Amino acid sequence: MKTIRRGIFATAVSLLLASSVQTFPIEGLKLSVHCPDVWLSWPSVEGETYIVQYRPDVSTNSTWVTLTNSLPAESGTNITLFVHSNQVDCPTGQIFGMMMSGVRTGSGDASSQDKKSKRAESKPACPMVVRKDGSLPPVPLGLYPPGFHLSGYIVIWPDGSSDEWTKGIAANYEKMQRNDPQPEDSGGGGGGPACGFYHVVKDGVKILGSSLTNLTNGILSGTVNIGFEAGNADPAGTDVKGTLSCAVFLVDGEKYAGGGVLSAPPGYPWQFALDTGFLENGDHTIQVQVSWKNPDSTDNNHQYLTRWSDVVTITVSNEVYYPQWESEVGEMDIAAFFVQTVHTDAFWQITITDTNGATLKTLSGYATNGVIEAYWGLVDTNGVARTNADVDPVFNSVTRVQASGHTATKPNPPKIQRKKDWPDHGKWVIAYQDYFKFEYSAGNAQQGAINAFANTSAKYAGYYLYYPQPGQTNDIGQTYPMRYQKTNHLDTNITSAAIFLDEQMLRQFLSRTNSRNFYYDGHGDADHIADIPSFLLNATIQHRYRFVFVNACNSASGGLDKAFKINGPKRFDLGYYHKCGIRPAAFLGYTADVNYAIGGPIRVNGVDYDDTIPWQVPGFISNLLFFWDADTMGYGILSSIDNAKSGLPSVGGQYREDFLAVHGYFNLHIDEVNHRHDTW
């Protein structure tokens, strides 16, 4: 049956600001209407495949329809064309040029077609709206709800003309008229044109060509924006596979020290801001990692699907830079400034200001080897101690270097001051997901290892965890275990509301000032603990943690360490924390998907399980506690890890703990610096 839609369809390829899009869109997409068909075209490379999706509007009830998920790039040309047939009801033979991000686009023989259909183009389709100051990209007027105040905006019409909006308030955009109405503006049919939305993505992850040109065409300095696209076609189906989880920016194979994590849904434009000052001068490799939540919950070792862009080599050179930057102000009222310069004989100044821009202190000296290392005791030029985190939560600063008659200036990253509210003895939070209903652990060894973590922490200030007593009505959530659902083992007692309550309970425990240590065992990725994203954890947790072990896939690859205020990905010795006045802290997590289940379906005592947890998984946890606990061996955390994994066979051909990373203080002991008055 032929599908007829009234009016002309506009594209929102780069304009899906808050929709549940599961892909990052391609650049250079153009759209035109060759009645009754919609034509999409975009720059392409032979060997690539593309996903094309459509939705009729931006309503939350409207879902994306995949038109194709395996369209190969056309050979012999650098442009690929896709035709969405029978979508527009319009006069035979007319061709309507369309708007894309405020730039008129066509397809094929556009110039001659434009001349033949100039009047037809002026029929209003989906007007675009752009801020007068240019601070936002053009978006369809239909995205703005009726009643939205449009002062300061410009309306761009499909014929390329534009008007400063004079009505002030958006009405139903289907009934809007231009200031100079044309006869066709009130065309037949009684209503305005319908607006549909398309996007096209390359299957896989790709740094955009415009970004590549900037990255590889010379030496980089300052801050560089790196755009990318990503799509994950389902090879066994007709749709995009998985729900977009996050994107991570990697430098030299590790997460970017300046941040570099985008949570889903990401904001437009989809790009990372690379401050090259965080890198040593010289050559580096960069890469974008994108994850989708796997819809196949039976794949126990890959609850998230991860793909990477090609590696790109860049060259960085900054006159002033800070590859060893410490973002925290020390508990001992020390703010350490670690900066470098290419000049080996230079006078330097660091001017420190508060959030209002008032100058607090100026530090100065001479760098004879390019290294600037300065300390401020939080007393301003008027002799006032600036140690109240409520008044001064952030300090800003600028470094100026003078050498050979030349001056270079570089703003430094902010320094964060936190409340000095360390408890008498830092408590632990213990949580795990209830995956034991689906994974068999002989002798309940995995449950026993998690219990051992709780029992060990009980000796060192105790823990926060919650599980309901038998017969209790659980309407507040639980963390021990957190409820977990799988599509092949549906439990009607486990609802999304129940899972949310558990996540909320965990966040309440983590937000407590006394909570300074955390162990979690379950699913996750670079940006999530269970289904809690790092940005929400970062907002929940306002204090710094001493020890965190997120026993989940890819947990060390993204922003989880910074959510707990532990600076990764580097390792530091005790001397580093001593000179910074910062309490030593360590974050443990995995840098890859790690195998914890093998063997496939198994039936034990009448219960069906998806897989078996091999003994090496709980064996490592038990070994780690044995070497780390002061009542047994009392080693530092890195030595404990090395000893714990020694002699453990692989799990499914993978040596899991080879991917276990330590960010921060690598020699942290189990109860070291866990008391308010501890020194270091």
C-alpha cells in the first residue's frame, strides 16, 4: 500500500537535542524531495556501510524506524544516495530543495532544478529557528512548544529567506504565516505541512573528516574540538543493536586525563573538547570508544557492546602546559600548581582568583628546567584564610611565562576545594547485583567472596548495606543484593520501579559523609554502575573517597573514578600526596570487558542457569582480601593484586586481572589514612 504524507519533510539529522537517538549522526547529510520521494545523500567511502533511520515527528511516542542498517557505500564515487519512496504528496514533477542546518541543499542537478522550481520552494515546510547571537545551531521550529518565547530568534524559511520573529510567542507551527504571505502559504488541505526527521550514521565509530583535517594537518595547541559519529548495526537483524550508553575519549590507549566522557543522551554537537595542555608536548594517539547496552541479556560477558574508532596520531606543542595537573585542593590547606613550559630559563607568575574574578594571590619564580612547581597556603594577599569550601568551592588561575622578551599566557584548569569533613573513621558501602539466579557458582563461592568483602570491611569502621528481612515489604530499595532482571528469566516481582529504588538506595549510601570506601560487584561500563551514570554519581557524591573497587567491565575506562573524586588514570606514590596535602586514594576497575561466566546453560538441582562462574573469579577476590587485610598479610593494594592473581588460570582464555587498573595511590593499605587525624 502506498504511503502518502502531506507536505514536505525536513531533516533533523544534527538537531536531535533530547530524543532517544541511539546513534551519533553523520556529517554532510543533504536532503531533497523529488516528488513523491525523499532523497538523502552524504559523503561516503567505499567499504563503509550505513544505517538510515526515520521518525515522523519528535513526539516522545514516536520511535525511530530503521529503513536500512547495512547500506554499502556506492562504488566509484564519494557520494552515497538513499531514496525513501512515496513519502510526499505534491504536484508531479516538482522538486523541492530542503533545509539542512540552515543551509539550503539539493541533490544531483541541483542548480538547474532550482531554477525550474523557484516558486515551489517558497511553500513553507518546516521552518528552522536560530538564535540571533549564533550560540545554538538551527533547529526545527516544531521542536519549540507552543508558548515558547522566541524573542532573540530568527526564523529561516525553506526558500532560504529569514525573518526576525516578531510575534514573540510560538503558536502551532503548522498554522504559522510569513510576514509577507504568499498565496500558497494557505494552500489546500486545511493544515500546514508535516515534518519528518531523518538521520544517517556509519556502522562503527568514526572521527569526522572535518575534525581529522584539523587533527592531522599540523601541530596542535590550545583546545581542539573532535567530532565523531557512531552506529551499531545488528548483523542478525534489521535495526540498530543496543541502547546508546556512553562515549569515551582515549589518549595513548587510556582515558583522557581532562575528562572526556559523554553520557547518553549526549548533547549536540557530539564532540570532545581536547585541551592539549593536559598532554606532554610531542606525538600522541587518540581514539573514540562508544558503548551500547546489549539487548541480548543472555550474553553475560558482554552486557555492553563497545566499538572503537581508528587510531589517529596527533602532534601537540604548547608553550605552557600541565600534564601533571592536580585538580584537588589539599585537606592540609595546600593548593599545588604543577605547570611546565618549553623555556628552560623563564620568569613565571601564577595569578589565583576566586569565582568572582577577584585576585587572591600571585605566585612567582624562575623555571630553569621548564618545570614550574608552586604552592599556595590558601591565605590571600589581605591575610584572610580562604579555607571555607562553601564560600570558595573553586579557585581559578592563570600562568604567565616571560622568556627572551616574550610573554606566554595560559589559563589553568580549576582547582576544587572540598569540605574538610572526614569522619573519625571512614565507613564502607558494599553492593552487588543479584545475578546468581542466572549464573551458577559452585559451593556459592562467589556469594561467599562478596560476603568476605563485607565481613572484612566490618573490621575497619563497618559498612552500609541494606537487605530486607524475610516477610518485610520492600518499598525503599536494597543494595545487598541490587535487584536485576534478564529477559530470558523474567521475574514479575522485579520491576523497573524496584530496580530504581535499589539504585536510589545505593546513591543515598554513597552520598553519606561517613562513606569513604566502596566495593561493587556486578554489571557496568565506562560510565555506569548498574544503570547509574557517572554524571549522576558525580552530582550525588560531594566528598572525596579513599578507596573504590568497581568490579565491572570497563569501569576504569571512563568517568567513574572522577565521580568519586579520585584523579585517574595515573598512579602516584605517597610523596605526591604529601606535597599536595591530599589524602591518598585509590580507584580499582577494569579497562576491558572481562569474562566471569563460561560453559553455557547448565541445570543444577532442578534450577536452570545460563552459565557457570569459574572458581578463579571468587578466588581472586578471596586472595586479594588475604594479602590486603592487616590481620593476614597487610600488603599494599597493588602488591595484593599481583599476589592474588599469581597462578590463577585464565577464564575463557582471558587473564582477567591483567585488565585490572589502579588509579591513584598504588600502595594504599586496607585502613591507611582512613581516620580524620591520620597524616601522610
